[in-house]
Amino acid sequence: MAEAISAAGSCLEPLYGCLESTGMLDAAAREVAAFLRVKANWDDLEKGRDNLRAVETTIRARVAAEEDKLNVCHPQVQVWLRRVGELRRDTIDEDYGSLLKFSCLCQCTVHARRRACIGKRVVEALEEVKNLTEEGRRFKKFGFKPPPEIVNHLPQIETFGLESMLTLLHDFLEKGDSNIIGVWGQGGIGKTTLLHVFNNDLEKKAHDYQVVIFIEVSNSETLNTVEIQQTISDRLNLPWNESETVDKRAKFLVKALSRKRFVVLLDDVRKKFRLEDVGIPTPDTNSQSKLILTSRYKEVCFQMGAQKSRIEMQILDNDAAWNLFLSKLSNEAVESLSSNNTVRERAMEIILSCGGLPLALNVIGTSVAGLEGPKEWTLAADAINNNMYKYKNDGVDEMFYRLKYSYDRLTATQQQCFLYCTLFPEYGSISKEQLVDYWLAEGLLLDDCGKGYQIIHDLISACLLQTSGSMSSKLKMHHVIRHLGLWLVNETDQKFLVQAGMALDTAPSVEEWKEATRISIMSNDIKELSFSPQCRSLTTLLVQNNPKLDNLGSEFFKFMRSLTVLDLSYTAITSLPECETLVALQHLNLSHTLITRLPERLWLLKELRHLDLSVTVALEDTLNNCSKLLKLRVLNLFRSHYGIHDVDDLNLDSLKALMFLGITIYAEDVLKKLNKTSPLAKSTYRLNLKYCGEMQSIKISDLNHLVHLEELYVESCYDLNTLVADAELTTSGLELLTLSVLPSLENVIVAPMPHHFQHIRKLVISKCPKLKDITWVLKLEMLERLVVTHCDGMLKIIEEDNSDGAKTMLDHLSEEQEDNAVAEHSGDERNGDGKSVCKNELSEGKTRIDFPKLRLIVLTDVKKLRSICKPRDFPSLETIRVEDCPNLRSIPLSSTYNCRKLKQVCGSAEWWEKLEWENDEGMDGKLFIPI
């Protein structure tokens, strides 16, 4: 018998080996185990699902954090979340529940087969849950910045009748031999609107070009090269160096743009200029780049190189004009047009009077938007016709008498504010804040600042002002509207002398000043004003941005008793003539001048409310004038050479109306007194600490009464050793910090969030030789710009090691503990918005990205600097500029090169060649710009 069994075993052994090699035995064993252990496996599955839900909650929290930063979910995480969702939709729960009704193992063959099937599915689900849990725990990246847009989207209104010209422009763009395209036509015909629409259309061609740049030129008298270069630099996100010459900057920008496939849109070119002089390379067929310009003149298009491709703008046909006009009307007005023939006839008269010009249709359509009855429409049409008859034979541009009706609809105050805007240059933009300050001083707002911003809103609504691109703080005027305003001034009893931005090297003659009520000669190259003009009615004099102006006559102000606004900023004047005659003056701006002292009797200007002396680098003495100007609301001495040395000199308590203070302080005890002087402290927005001898430390929380402090500039405090941004009373709104010429500064201590540096957007560190690193910048989550220059002892920007001391709560938990902690709190702890509180608090330690908003890094003359930091993600970084840092050998990009916004790396060619890449991908050489 034994021999028989042995023989049988010998016979079966090869069969067993064969079955084992195919894995059939293991499969059978698994199926048997699945059949027998259904209940145990189901219990394991329930536990696994709990763990998976915790991991999913953690991952969704981190994805939400990424999306809050305008990032997008990582593709691998998206796939994982989809697989989790599919697993959740499985019907295995229902099937298992039905199986529990049958307790007998072998009640019948059918149920045994069903048990085997469900048991197998439970095992498969358990394996999938385990796999998903492990995969989820291994994720390190949950989102990334989407690729940057090549087009800066411009404001765009609904258009009418531009379709054919837009199609033609696109056709020219597609042609290989049309690299420079010209669009010409009269003012107000829609050239700028066409260019705005075309700019936005180019978003659909993101694969063809790398950058699209829209530039407003408007070079009627002079080419504003600096502003054009600023626009190009901003679009390429290049650092801006004020001290750089125009020629050097132009060559740099030409190099930068030459490395890209670009489309440059130049709006309102009045005269020929050389593209390379402003920083634009002339596009050729090899570069595949394009340049499109608009001009009022066909000849300018020829001169700029658009010989082959030109488009002449056409006025709107009647249908397009009618539709554009209707788009401006209220619903009630449109109904009256359709129901009343008289109203319709009068409306058609108004439309025909606009001559098919979109600008006129927009402005006048807005003015009549609320009219309803026949009488109102008749009065409006008659008013416009009367203007036409009145001025038709006076040589007046017909556009002006068409548009005058819109001006007539304004209130008297709105009219005066509108006319004031014509004092600014035809090109460029107007600061809202500066404009309101001028209006206040002129008495147009009755001391109501809010009213000024409401008037700006009203003028924009009336199409008489425009917002300037993406800058909400800036305005601009259409050149036709500006000339309308200058014409309207002549229709009043006022006289404006406006020669702003006209490249003048000498001032208008003294005779031209005599009857003027407002004068603007800003933004020129005037060298002197040595005469004594007799302009007794003058209320505003704007002379700013004349960098060569260094001489004012000793009796220049003698006959200006009515003057309320005087702006001499950004000139080279070294003294201000005696000005006691300026008894009505309310606004005086001397910032960025070389003035050495204030006039001895400036205190006699009892009406003065705004005095700006910021960045007066040569100012030695104010002769105690400031404390006597009791109506001052704005006093700005920020970064002035003049500052407060002694506590007894801080005698500004008399300024009860003061709302804004910028101040320079030379002693620690003065700072302490300022902080304790409640009204003065609350007015302080900008603080410059300078030459504070014996000051060894600064604790930001000690400035707790400076509740509105926005900018802190610490310089030349030679004993300063420590700066502390603690977390006590974290009410600080500090946004700008500069540390300059601090030879003893060794320690900058920043507490965990929230701390007093949490809102800092720009950090400049210069000439701090004892700083070995600035690792604390990791805690500045709002930081956008980092500039480090001439720090001889700095070896690294970030000193890092594997045992990071800044551990968060989650760093001390195991993965399973972390997941359970998040899951435990995810369902019930919510803030007022219904969002999970714990989501951010618990997961912050591992989801927080260093430098989430950092856009610019500038490193200049940091001789010993060896590294910036370990490779990491910089989701917002756009530009790195390195100059004279010979030992810096690497750029800290992460191994995945998650710096998708990076556009430029600037440095010397020698430095670039010596770079050692810390990842396998290196960097696209096209990003490099030699300097």
C-alpha cells in the first residue's frame, strides 16, 4: 500500500510542479481563503476604507490650498481622486449585505458560488484600498502653477462694425512677409479699440508667440522712452534699475525680446522713431515676430516700416452706428425709440451728427442714455445742432462741437474737474490720488476726498476719462477728449497754459504767463525759471519732472498771491525763493529735489495743508516751519536728509489735523517718544531710521502704536545688532522693508506666524556685511521681491539642513496619525464660510510652499555668496538677476523644475557658463539674458 501511495505521489509530483509553476495553486488557495474569510476580509476592508477616507480628506485639503493660490491640481492626484471615486461607487456593500442573509456555508450550490464571487471582490477591493492609501501617502506635490499667459488681457467693450478690419488684421498677421503692419485713420475712429480686441484675440494663438506687449506711444512732441521701456520690462518681468541709462536699458531689452517670438502693439504713433532706441528689435521674417502700429497718419505707417501691410480705418455705416448708439441707452430709452416716431427721428439726427465716429457715438450716446419722452430728445438734438451751427464757421474741429453736448451735461464741479485733467501730458497716465489732492487744494471738493473719487467714477462713466490698463490707481484721457477739454477752456473765462511733455528746454515767455489761471509745463527739459511773471490769477503751477531745472528767480513767486497748487518735484532746484506772498497755497510738493533748506518765512503760508519733502537728500533744515503750519494734513519727510535728532525737536503735536506723516528719525529716544505720542503715531505711515547711534536692537512690537505703518527704512545705524519681528500684538501692516548700511547687524529673528513681517511684499538688504544668511525670509509668505546687494559676508540666502528646526504639528505625527487627525476634524470644525478650519491648520506644515508669491530675486555684488537655497519649487518666480556674484554656481530649481512662470535669468555670460545644475533638466538657454 505504501509503495502504491509512493508510486502515485511520484506520478503526481510532476503534475504538482507544473501546477505550481503556473500559479494555479496559489490562485486556488487565494480563492479558497476569499471564500472562507469573507467576514474577516470585510472587517479589514472597513478599516482600510477609514484610513483611505482620512488620506483622501488630507489630499483634498491640500488640493484646496493649492487652488486657493490659483494653482491647478496635479494630474497624478486627479487620477488618484478619480479612482477613489470609482471605488466608492462600487455596489459591493449591497451585495455583501444580501449575502449575510444566508448563514449556512453550503446552503446551496448557487449561494456558495455567490459567496465565492463576493469574497473575491472583497479581496480585490481590499487590495485596491491598500494601494490607494499607500499611493496617497506618497504624494509630495498636489498642485502647480498653470503656464503663464502670453497676453495681458485688456479692457474691451462691445464693438460694432470692426469685424472686416479685424479679419484683415488677422490675415496680415498670418502672412510671413508682413512683419510690420500699420493701421491708420482719424482720431476717434476706433483704432485703439481695434487694437484692444486684437490683443485679446491673440490669447487663441498662445502656441505661436511667447509674449504680446501693448504699448501706448502718443509721441506728439516727445517720445516717452522711459515709460515704453517700463512697459516692456513689466511684461517681461525684468527688474527695473532707475540709475541705468536709457541707451543701456534699450540694448538690454532688445536682447531680451530678440530671444522670444513676440507681438508688439504700438498704439497712437504720431512721429517716426527708431524701434531699437526704446528697446524693441525690428522684426524680420526669420524671427517670426510681429509689430503692429496705429497712427492718424498714413505717412507715419510708411516711415515705421509698414510699406507692405496697411489698413485704413473706415467710419461706421448707418446700421453699425445705430447699434452702437442703442447699446449706450437705458432700456426705457430704447423702448421710447421703438414706440415713438418723433423720438426715433430725433435719435437718428443725433446719430448722423456723430459722423460714424465710434468715439462720438460712445460719448454722446452715454449722455442721452436716460432720455425718454419726445421733448427731452428734441431738446438734446437741438442742443447738438445749435453747437454745430454756432462753431461750424469758426475753424473748430467738428468732433469738438459734437462732443460738447456731453460736457454740457456735467455739473459745474464735474466740468471743472474734467478741465483740470487737461493739464497732464498727452501720453502716459494720471495718478488718481495725485489728481484728487490737486482738486482738494483748488477747493473743487469742499474738503471731501470721497467726492473726488466719485467724480472720477462719473467722468469714466461719461466716457470722458479711462482707466489706464490694468492699473486701478491710474487714469488716462483719449487724445481727442483732451483736445476737446483744451478747446472748452477757451470757451470759459479761464486761461490754461499747457505745454506738458513737449520736450521744451526753455520755459514759455513771460507774456504767456500773464493771464493764465493754470499752468502746466511738467515733463520737459527746462533749465531755469529766472523771471518774475505777473500772474495774479494763477491757481495751479505744475513744474514737476524737469530734471535739469536748477534755478528759480529770487522774485519768481512775487505776483502769485492766488496760487493754491505748486508742484516742483523731481527737479534739481537747490533752494526755494522767499514765498511769503503765496498766502493761498495749500499743496506744495518739493519731493525728490536738491533743496537744502526751507524758506525762513514758509510758516506764513497759513493755508498749507499738503507738504511733501520726501527724498530731499540735501535738506539740512526746515527752520522749525513745519510745526507752525497748523492746517497741515499731509507732512512727508520720509528719507529726507533732514530728520529729528532730539526728542525736543519732535514738536509736531500742534498739527491737530495731521492725517499722514512720513518721518526720518536719527535717535532711539525720538522713536520711543513718537511711539508714545498717540495722535502722531497713528498718523505715521512711513518711517526712516537713520544714524541712530547706540541703537542695538529693534523689536517691531515696540512700535505697537504705529498702527498704520506701511514702510520701514533702516539705514546707517552702525550699532544695530538685532531686529526682531515678534508675534505680540500682530496688528502690523508693514509691506516694505529696507535694511541698508548696517555693519553690525547679525541677527534677524522672525517669530512663527502670525508675526509683524507677515505682510511684507518687498525686502531690500544692502551693505549688511555680518549677515551670513537670511533664512528667516522663508517665513515671509507675502514676499514678492527680494533684493540683496553688497553684503560681503553672506554665504547663503537660506541656510538649510535635513533637521529643519521649524517643525509643525504634523511633522511629529506618523502618516496614519496625521490622516486620522485630519479625518477626525474634517467634518465638524468649520468657520463662518463653511470651510474646514483644521484643513489649513493641520496640513499647513506639509502643504506650505516656501516663497509662494516671490516674483523677483536680485543679487548684486554679493562676492562670497555660494548658494541661494536648496532646490525647491518657486510657483510665482518670474525673474532672477545676478550681477557680480562670482562664487554663485547654482540656481535653486526643484528636481521637477516647477517654476513655470520663470521668464528671465539675467547675468554675465561667464557666470552662465559656470553654472552647475542641481537637476537633470538644466534650464532652457532661451531664458538667459546676458548683462
